[in-house]
Amino acid sequence: ALIDQPLVSIAADGHPVVLVSSSSGHVFGYGPNRRTQTFSGFPLAVGGSMQMTPLMHDDRLYAVSSSGEVRSWRFSNLSEGPWPALGGSSSDHNYIAIIGSGNPPASTELLVKSETYNWPNPIREGATRFRVLATEDGTVDIDVVDMAGGRVGQIASAAVRAGVPHEFGWDAALESGLYFARVVVRSLSGRQDSKLIKLAVIR
């Protein structure tokens, strides 16, 4: 069940805010000059232990306790940053893009990790799309599992072409909580590569 928490206000004065989760079930908020002191209102109690990284989306923070409760906090005075979550952006990029002249270096990986993700995430409307970019022709398999490891969805043996982004729709008829999608690409040459994506379902 989704538990909505009170509003959290952060007076960061235009500086970055770093949110850090702990296995004890708390989320701490630090600023550039706060090595030992957190912002007012922190730490946020998730309840019980917490093994999963919280997800920041727009002005809301979502966290899941080990008992499966999904908690949500809405932040005020918090502008969108270039690095809102583990993995980088809402597109799961693990870098900040820098636009410049010239062509980017050719990728040697089979599955381009920075261009392989799902959207929207969190999933609120019961459907999402997986975007996959491979550097060779082949097939992709996507298995979605719950936190206990049980399969709850699958996209099997879908064809992909080298250098062409492919999107696959999936009906996420799931309860609120965190899930994982394992994207596996197998090339015609016999190579294999994979990426694990964390999915949040909110109903």
C-alpha cells in the first residue's frame, strides 16, 4: 500500500541536495556544507529495514520498506536537478550529457546501457515501455520479477537491429511496489549482454 507522508521543505539556497538511504530504514538529506548535520525534517523514516534505493521523481521521493510498504514524500523548494536518482536521470542515464562538436566514440558494448531503460518510471497508469539499443543485430528477452524473484511478466525473443532504438510496450498489471526487469540481448554472432532495471509501480 502507498503511504503518503507529510510535506518536507528543504531550504538549500540553490545548492545541491544529496539524499542517502540506510539499511536501518532511514533517508538522510545532506547539503554541501553539512557533513554531519542533515536538513530539517530528516531523517525520513521508511519503516523497518530498507534494502532498495529510494526513487526521486519530480518533487516526490518514493521508498519501499522490507515489509513491502511504499512511502511517498513531496518536497517543496526543491528544483529539478541533473542527477535525481541512482543511475542518473529519469532515463536511467549514469552520466550528465555534455553537448559538443564531433561524433561520440563508438561503443564496444553489445547493449548500450545508457540508452536501455523503461518509461514512464514510476509506472502509474498500468503500462510502460522498454527502450533497447544494441550495437549488433539479434534478439532481446525481458523478464520482470518481483522482490521474491518470481516472474510477473516477460517479453520473449523480440528482434533488434544494430544501432536502431527499439521500444516494446508492456502492460504492468501489478500491485504497488518495486520490481526488476532483466534485459538480455543476444547477437547473431553469439555475444550476450544484459542490464538490470528497477521498476516502481504506484497505484
